[in-house]
Amino acid sequence: MINYWAVLAAAVLAIVIGSIWWGPLFGKMWMRENGLDKLSPGEQDKMQKGMGMLYAQQAILSLLQAWVLAYTLNKLGSSGAVEGMKFAAIFWIGFNLPIQYGTILWGNKKFKFVSAVLASSFITMITMGAIVGAW
């Protein structure tokens, strides 16, 4: 049985991790790599006003990701934080790594940025796996 509280907790934590990772830790690099550091103050204000909708969409995607992980663990009969983390790492290697690396590779991004994106998704997946596995 899927624990929807665990799915919700994992999704919320994913948003928190992303906010910290792409805010104070690597926010300036993210802005620079995406050309957003060149926006005028007016354009930056306009962009910030649309952030609520972006966060809402990301929250839905995080819920989906946590649910798929929980569903798979449930179908496999796996439980426990370590098992959840193990499957999350496997999913990350098989799905997140190739897709994100390919997207960034063909987008002509710097290796440092690619590494930050991949590390962020890995930490998020492992954390989600621990939460849905433990509950």
C-alpha cells in the first residue's frame, strides 16, 4: 500500500532541497548559465511574478516522482529507507542521469553546471527514496 503522507513529505522535501540548491548554493550559477543575469530589473521583476506558477508545476512533478517511486517500491515489496535509497539511486542512474545529462549536453552547458544539476537530482532522488521507503 502506498503511503500518501510519505509521497507528500518526499515531494515537499524535494521542493525544499531544490530551493536551497538553486537559491543560496547555486542560484547565481543557474542564473548565469540560463542567461537570466543579463535581464533588466524590470524583466527580473516580471519573471519573479511568474514564479508561483513555476513552483506549482514543480510541486506537481515532485509529487509524481515521489508517487512513482513509492508505487514501484510497493509493487516490488521493498521497504525501509536503505531499500528506498537503493532503488532511487538505480532510477537516477537509469533515467535522471541520461535524460538530464543529454539535455544539458546538447544545450552546450558547462561541466560545472551539469555536475550541479546531476548532484541536485541525485540528492533529491535519494532523499525521496529514503522517505517513501521508510514509511
